[in-house]
Amino acid sequence: MQTSPAHAAHHDDREIETLDEFDAIVSARGSLAGFRVQAVDLTDRTRELLATDTTGAVFLGCPMRKNAAAKVRADGALVFPPLPGLPFDPYRGHLYRPDELFASLDKGYEETPDALAYAWFQRTKADGDIYASMLRSVHDDAISDALDELLRGARVVGVMGGHAIARGTDAYGGAARLGRALSRSGYVVATGGGPGAMEAANLGAYAAPYRDAMLDEACELLAKAPSFVPSVTDWARAAFDVRTRWPKGNTSVGIPTWFYGHEPPNAFASHIAKYFANATREDGLLARSNAGVVFLPGAAGTVQEVFDNATPNYYESRGEPTPMVLVDRLHWTERLPVWPLLQSLAKGRSMEPRIALVDHVEDAPEALARLAQANES
């Protein structure tokens, strides 16, 4: 069965993010006073804008005709006009879709909005333009708002792991089966949104409504382009070929960053919350994993995520500690001995019964369920 996070209706708050919502509010209330209209094309709503009270309203990046813009300003509304020439919309009201970030892939990845946004980021970051940094901040705040709206009421499990895991490997297949098991259990899978273990977990969630053999077939097809190096274009095309063959995948979330722009986002997350600021992205991903986090073998980035998650659990700064499951005993006790330190931190604290180390990825869902019961007791 396909699962989907609860999506908040905006009619009870002050945000309008679609033309349908705009029409419904104008029809029901006859006033836009105090509302925030976010990245909605109002070019064909001149009559409504001229006839409706917009006192105290805020229009963020909404195209409108000159007479409508003059009228709403005269009402006392704030109008932040659209910003042409940018490869992204800083006022956007919704998360990205894979096909949106990879538009124009047929011309090569370098021509996609994702690649163009990264190039813009690199250019403006280098020259220290305060205007550009403001636009990045506005964009990232809009993404956080959209992510909160999408996940409201959902049980979210984060899956963390290395970006270097190649398609076609046992590790990739294991991460994919984990994502499928979590999605079938009613969780929304959230990852860092990139390649490797992140893509595998999003792929597994995508495959959840299909028969088990579909995931094996998808992994076999993807293995023909095992890595985004040397060609992001070929790597992404293989993913979209899988999506085309099996078009009705489950919901999951990817939360990548242009800070690591050399790593493309994966195409199997149904919703992509892509940030410019990596710190905002990292903290936001872990904070929203309210049903726990599974840590697959990884290197420095995954180690950082373990302790980024352990810190609020240690201090209970987000409330009750959430489950943490580390997968692969050899990796986390010998190659990178994170587990002994995590145990020492947790000893005698309320997070102690919420951490677990398992040998195999197949053991992670059961461990997560066991730790969740500890949260409830």
C-alpha cells in the first residue's frame, strides 16, 4: 500500500501556496488581509486582486499585472517581486520533485536546474555577495517550511550511510531492502538525498508497493551505471528508466545540499528538500527523524551524523530520546569504533535503552521496533 505523509491544508493558516488555495480563500472569505501568498502565478487573477482587500498581505514572488501590483501595494500589502535570472525560486512553496531538478537531462546533467543552481552557488559564494547570501537564506527557510508541512503527523525514520556505495553491490541491495521494509511498515523514509546508501534506501521505499522481485530487477538495471562518476547523466538516466518502468512508487524524502554539489540528488525520493546551507540540512534531517535513525556503514559524514543525533538525545533537548540503530558490528567497533563511545555517552541516561548495534541490515527494522517500545514504556 502506498503511504503518504499528512499534508496540511492551508485554509486554516495564513499561507497560500497554490492557485487552487488562492481561489478557495477568495471565494470563502472575500479577503486576503493578513495572508502570505507564496510563489503563486497571479497573472490571470487581476480581477480578483482588484476586488479583494489585501491589507497586510505579503506576496512572495507572485507574478501579477502592474495594475494589480499597484492596487495591493496601495492596500498596504508587501510585494516581493519574482527574481528573473535565477536558476531557482527562493520563494518556492513546495519541495522539489526529481523531474524538476533533472529537467533538461536529455541535454546533459550540466544543463539541469540542479547543476545550474550549484554553479550559481559556487560563483556567488566565491564573491561574497550579501544579496546572494540573503537569497540562499530565504530559499532554505522556504524549503524548511515546505518540509514541515509535508511531514506533519508522519512517522519518519532517517537512514544514514555512505555516498560511495555503488549500485550492484551487496551493501546497496541491503540498504534498498531496509528502505522497503521501513516503508512497508508505515514509516516515511528520509535520507540525505544523495547517491550510495541514500539512493538505495529511497529506492527501497519507492519499491515498497511492488512485488519483491521488482527491487531485484531494478537493482540489476541500475548496476549498468554503478556510480555518478564519471557520468552523472548516465547515472541519473538509469534511475529515470527504472521510474518509467515502475511509475507508482511510495513516498520518501531526500534532503541533499548544494554544499556537496559534486554529489547529485537521487531520483527515487518523491520529495527533495535541497538546501544551500549544509548545517541547516544536517540538523533538519535528524530533527525530523522522529521515529529513529538507522546508521549504515559510512565514513566521516556518517560518523558526524551519529553524534549530531546523539547530542540532542543525550541532553533531551528535543524531548524523549529517539531510537538509534547502528548496522555492522565490525565497522562500528573496529574500523570506526563509534559504538563504544556512544555506549559510554548513553550509560545511565534515558538514551541508553534507545541505542542498538546489529550485525546485519536485515536486523535493523526489528531493533528499531524494539527501541521504539522502550520509548513508549
